[in-house]
Amino acid sequence: MSLEVRRILPEDLKPITTLQGYLAIGGGKGVANAKSMSPEAVIETIKKANLRGRGGAGFPTAIKWGSIRNEACPVKYVACNFSEGEPGTYKDRYFILKNPYQLFEGITIACYAIGAKEAYIGIKRKYKPQVKRLFEARKAMEEAGIIPKGLIKIHQGPDEYLFGEEKGLIESIDGRYPMPRNIPPYIQGINFSPGSPNPTSVNNVESFCQAAQIMAKGPEWFRQVGSEDTPGTVIFTVSGDVKNQGIYELPAGVTLKTLLYDVCGGPIGNHPIKAVFSGVASGVVTPERFNTPLDFGSMRKVGGGLGSAGFIVYDESACMVQAALKFSNFLAKSSCGQCVPCNRGTAHITEHLKKIELGEGSQDDLDAIFDIAGRCTNQTRCFLPTQESILIPSIIKTFLNEFKQHIQSKSRNERDLILPKIADFDESKRAFIYDDPAKFSL
């Protein structure tokens, strides 16, 4: 029996290709219900559902919407983060190909609740199939009068990791390179000016889709599955050393063990699972913690994180020194360079890890990594160096013997690990296609 509970994914996983098909399964009810209420009542409904943002931090959506609605500035915006550039995640691109209509419905609900002038979907222009589906769905929904014409713009941005950082996203929408600004969007938003700060609510694709479902079916329905900490379902992306890689919608609060073994079939070969990473923003999770519920609070307590629910799995044949080097190199190359502690710190940590991986390292390199990790977050504009300072020390502390072995011996017999920057998913083969590894080569 399948453990999946499909709510924002179609139950049969067949793409919904027409607006008529979407309306036939109840589409449009969320925005209709929202507009029959006051904006404040909409926010209260989202609050009762306890919808937590699905983009990474799990911040309560109702608090974000309510605080911006209460801002004195009359000009407000909504932005949808469709960057999805973190290693190990593909959920947004997957389910937008299945059903793009619910995203526009959710964004329209947010605009109504907040009192927003306009909304923007920030998507990488290289996601061509998804971009095409968005334009088609918007046109159909505008022509049918379900969403106001001109309310939602589609902004096609560059293939940069920091395009997905909310301040970098706003910079890109404003026509600049996605280099994060100092001031957050809820204080200084889209098209701001000295006399008009234009507070902006930035939410993830899945968050908007969940909001559309809540407004259609009610907060009580939403809370029927999931945990007290994180009600509802979560879309998980699982890649790496498991038999059944893929994208799955499950109730929040199922254990990591259930996801890895019951849903994904366990390790792909003869080696047991060794380590799991939820992207590059949290500490490593090892088998003794696989019984942890997959919700924001529980994962945080064990030193990991739910994040955007993209799980990278490595078995015992994987070298954790090499994994740390690949992750650190990705973050170093993704740094925009505005903040010296971040730009130099991530690069220096990568160089020390490279020495250790090549058999040229010493205890001094390990000591230097911990020292730099404690300083690379000083006075920086975004969370990237914090990711480095959490993830890399976590790997070293957990697998210290591997690092010491690399320092003591130059002999290597390890497989080359893939940095799982996912470009596509072959559903028939249940296999991910990865981005060009040369872009992140050492």
C-alpha cells in the first residue's frame, strides 16, 4: 500500500493540461472562497491551518502575510521564489509540470490577503518546459476571469544559486544581478523608493499551492494529516544511493526511516545507508537518527533540517571528505563576492578540504576549517556562509576518523561522487539527470 497522500500532486500523477481539467477537480474554489471573505479572514484561515513555508525555514505563512498587510505603505507586492537551485531538490519543477494552475490561484489569494499591487514569479529562464507551462496556465486563467489580467508577472532570471535567496530574487526582479541586498523584502521590496518601501512577501512555490488547497477545503481538512509542528503534506525529493529515487508527497511527520526504506526501498546496493543531507543548509543526519519525524521542529532538534525537503543519500561506499569538498566548493562558487568573510571564507575552507582529499592535508587544515567557519558569517548579507559554517563542521565532527585517515594516508580507492544539482527527472526510469558537473569542478 502506498504511503503517499497526494494533495497538490494529481492523485494519478497524470499532468493536468487544461484549465477545464483543473476546474473539474475543484480548481478555482480556493480563490473564490477567499474573495468571499475579508482579507483578514483569509489570513486567519491560513493561521488556523498553521501553514509553514515550504521553502526552507518553515516560517508561518500567516505571520508573513499579516505583517505585510499591516504595513503603512500602501504599495505592496508578492513574489514567488521558483529558483530551486539547491542541490538535491526538484519538487517545484516536477509538480508545476503536473499542475501549474494552483500556483496562480495561491498567488492570487496572497495578493488579495495582503492587498498587493502586483505579483512576480521568479523562475530561472533555463527551466523552459516549466516557463512554457506557466505562460499557458496564466493565459487560460486570465481569459477565464479566475485571476485578474496583469496581476501576476513571470520574471525569468539567471542560473545563479543566489537568485533563490529572497533578497537576491528581489534585486533580479528590479532588473539587477541577484546580489543580495542588506535589507529584507518585508522592509524594502520590489521597485522601492525613498518614499515608498513597497514591502514584499516572498513565498515558495509549494507554499502558494498549499494555500490554495487550504482556502478550497479548509484548515481542518489541511490538518487532518501531518504533525502538530508541521501540518499538511510535504513534497520530498530523494536522490542518491536509494533504490527508488524520485519525488513523493507524504504527510509531514513521517520518519526519515519510513521515507528512505518504505518509500524509497532502502539502499541501492549492498552497502547500508551512511549519511543523509537535506540540501546544503543543515547538518548531516546519520542512521541513529533516522527515526526522527520529518517536520521542521523535530529535524532541527537532531541537528538536521527539513529545509526544502530535498534529501541527498549516501551509502557506506561514499567518502565523506569528498562529499564535504563538493558541497563546500558549490557554496564557494555560488558566493556573490559582496561580503569578504563569506567569499574568502568559503573559498579557503574549500582549499583546506581539497588538500585533505588529495592526501596533502594535516591537522592544521582541520583546525583552520573550524576557525574560518566561526568567522565567515560576520556581517554578511545572506545565509550562504551560515550554510557553510553549519554543514562542513557537522560532516567533519560526524566522520572525524575519515578525515584523519585522509591526513595519515595518501592512498585512495573511492568512487567519484556526484554533486546532485538536478536538471531533470526521467519518470519512466525513475532517474535524475544532473546539471553539468564542469560548472562546479574543483
